[in-house]
Amino acid sequence: MQDGCTDGGIPVHNVTAKILAKVLEYCNNHAAAGAGPEVAAAAGTAASSVAGSSSNASSGKKVDELAFFDKEFIDVDQDTLHELLLAANSLEIKPLLDLACQRAADMIKDKTPEQIREMFGIINDFSPEEEEEFRKEYAWAFDQ
């Protein structure tokens, strides 16, 4: 890298200062915990099972602490979650992207298509006939 090449700042397109601060908070917390990909993944998806099976108590503690941090960190409103998803994708921060995607999936879990449309402001562009045909073809997806 050339000297002075970042004097004017490093452009981070389509990421607001507020969201960049959240991304840095996430990265700093995971870096401080020494989270390699395996610890970050365990913290984001299955901390309790990984921690319970770990032979290293400090590793289990790390996973538990990161899981708690992640749970608190990702408890944000829908707009912030959307911006975090875009930022994590744009900046290629896979553990944060996975965490945000899991949160989005949890938000729509057990919701009807109508509830999901309302939640995300999606307009139903199916005709009643098309929707009925779709529901018949994919009935398994609508079974509760």
C-alpha cells in the first residue's frame, strides 16, 4: 500500500455511519474474543450445543459470551437489520451476514404469507386464481 493512499478516507459504499459503527462493534467484539471462524459460527448458530461438547472450558465460555453478545447485538428493528444485512454482504463479513440472515429467518418463522407481506410491505401481485393454484401446488408449504 502506498503511503498516504488513505488520507482521504476509505470509501464504504451504501453503508451509513450508524451501520458502519454497528459493524465495527461486531467485529471488535469478535476480534477481542479471539473468535476464529469456528467460534464465530458456533456463537451465531448453536452456542449451547458446541459449548456443552467442548473439551476446553475457556473455548466454551468464549462461545457462550459471543452467543450472548450476538443475541443482544442483533436484536434491532427491521430497518437496521436490513442495513446490517446489506453491509455484511457488501463488506463480506460472513459471520455477521449469517447472524443477520438467521435473525431475518426467525422473524418470518411460523408466519403466514399475508403476515410476511405486511411485515415487509410486499404487495400481493397474484390474482386470486394464481394464488389458489400456487397454494394447491405447494400445499405442503402452507400446512401449519
